[in-house]
Amino acid sequence: MEAVHALAVRTAELMDNPWDARALPKGRPAERWSTFGPDQAGWVEFTVDQDAEVIRIYAVLWAG
């Protein structure tokens, strides 16, 4: 449950400021990644669609 809560909190933050995450090294700046949770034990990858004002999460890892 800790992971779900931590992901929800970070997702809410990223919805307000999606550029507060690092770009993936693929040469496409809209593809981003961020850590989340206690000790940064989670990893989330997502795409920013600025025109639609959404982020699309496509990968989540929790190692905590």
C-alpha cells in the first residue's frame, strides 16, 4: 500500500509540473522518468502530452 500511495502523490505532483522529471536518453524530451517514495525506491516512466495536458504513465517499478 505504501507504493500505491507514494505513486499517487508523485503522480499528482507531476500532473502539476510534468517537466519536474528527467528526460529519458532517447532524444525525445517528452519521455520522462522520476523516482518516488521513501528512499526513492520507486521509478516511473511517462510521456508528457502538453497539448492535451496529460501524462501517460507506461512503466512503474517498486523496489522498496
